Amino acid sequence: MLIMSVGMKKVWQDPEYRAKVSAGMKKRWQDPEYEAKMGAIRKKRWQDAEYRAKVGAIRKKRWQDPEYQSKVRTARARRHNKRE
């Protein structure tokens, strides 16, 4: 799991920085080669039982937090409503 430094947290508070990074990532994911490369990496990673167990444990722990559950449910509902 990634842990952000105090400095990076501060940088991410800047709306211009966030917009710049977001635009760059959206552009990158439109590249079929990049998407295929990342898909292969994810597929290989998920084949590792130790990795899956680690991620599962983290998800279970997070889900115990009612605030986290609320955030996830709100985000899922918002995404679902956008599709309609």
C-alpha cells in the first residue's frame, strides 16, 4: 500500500496540479499499448496468491471502518447513477 509523504499530500491539494496529472493519466490510458501493458501487469500480479491474500486482508480491514464504507457506497452510487 502506498503511503504519501506530507509534501505530496500538500501538492495534491493544488487543483491545478490535480487537473494536470488527471489529464495526463487520461491521455495515457487512451493509448492501446499502455492499456495492454498495464492489463498484463495486473493479470500477472493477481495470479500471485500471496498478493491476493494481502490485498484481501487490507480490504477487509478497511471495510470495518464505517466512514470508509460510507465513502465507497457513495462513490459507487454516484458512478451507477452516471451510467443511467
